[in-house]
Amino acid sequence: METVIRALLQLLRFLRIPTFIRGRSGRDRGGKTPVRNGQFASFMSVQGVSRRNHPDRHDRRLQTQKRARAALTIAGTSALGWIAVESAKALSMF
């Protein structure tokens, strides 16, 4: 049951459902976390231990997510339209 809820929350996060609908969690701060120990963070940045982010890869991922969201929206809208048309046809027969 917990995995189903977790999967649904990830789907909602992927679709960017507004927080007033899905609620806020303790971890949901827009990807920003407070620095707990500034000296440690400074030490890590000087050592070069942190992972490098590739902006091209990040932008590509964001564009892919945007296209996937658009495709899911179009597919969902098409499915709802098809259901409405078929329901109207079925009701007109009776």
C-alpha cells in the first residue's frame, strides 16, 4: 500500500500538480535544503567532491519532461473526448 501511495505521489510530482491539491510534505521545499554546517560545505566545495551538473543534460531532461507532460495531457484529453462521444452515441441509441 505504501509503495502505491509513493508511486502516486511521484506521478503527481511529475505532472506538477499544485501543492494545494496534493498537500505539502516535510521534504517538499522546491529542491532547496538548508545548509546545516557551513564549514563542512565549504570544505567539500574546496575539495571538489561535489557532483558536477551538466547544464545541457539538465536542460535536455527538462525538455523531455515537458514533452512527456504535453503528450500525457493530449492523450488524456483525447481519451476523455472519445469517451464523451461514445457515451453520447450510446445514449442516443436508447
